Amino acid sequence: MSDIKRLVWNEVAPQGAKALYGIHHYITTGTDLPNELIHLVFLRVSQINACAHCIDLHTRDLLKTMPFEKVALVPVWAEVPHLFPDQYRAALAWAEEVTLVSDTHASDEAYAAASTAFAPKDLVDLTITIAAMNAFNRLGAPFRLPVQAKI
């Protein structure tokens, strides 16, 4: 790991930060998506994108409503379907499809599964949630936002 100090992106570009935080505010206050589901999707997207700051943050958020044993198994959610309700599994699958869109091309199968589990507006809001977390990850990881975790 390099000792090069990275920029604090939201201080350098406060208007850009305000715009992204506006999307986050919409997701957490202007949608009908359950808060736990939002944080579950935030965590899974952050795991895929290897954003330490966001993994740390959203693990802590999710632990407020979900047992540790379940949170620990989020990376392998498909192997433990009994732990997650159908809608959560559909959201996690869609999160992976959208996050890895250059590989998956958001397959018809995944879209069909997601659109079965979510009403149209909720599916759009879920996709906005995924897109926003991808944007935050693409700032958090390259600028090495700090984690709360301590040794």
C-alpha cells in the first residue's frame, strides 16, 4: 500500500458531492424500499467494487437490523437462500447484474426475476440505489476514504 495522500473528493468538489448526496437522500427518504434492503444492496455493491470505506460503513448500518451471522454471509447469499427473503435475493441478484453490467449486460433472466419481485417504481428505485452506490464506490476506493475499523 502506498503512502501517497489522496484527495478528499467531497472537499475538492463540494457541488459534485452535494449532487451525489442528493441521490442518497432520495434513496433513503423518497423511496418505498425497506431501509434494511437499501443497506444490504449498498453492502453487496461495495463488496463487489472492493471499497473498504463503504464496506465498513454499510456493514455497520446493516448490523443495526440484521444478525452478524447473516451479514457475514452476504458475499455468498446465493448459497444460503434460506437466510434471505425472495425479494432480498432478487435485489442482490439485480445488484450484481447491474454492478457487473459490462460482463452481464443486465441479462433478460435477471431483469425478469427483478421485475417479478419489485413493482415498476421500486425496480427503478432499486436500480438508482445500485447506480448511486457504484458512483460512491468509484470515489471511495480510488481516493481511499478511511474506515472506522481499528486494530
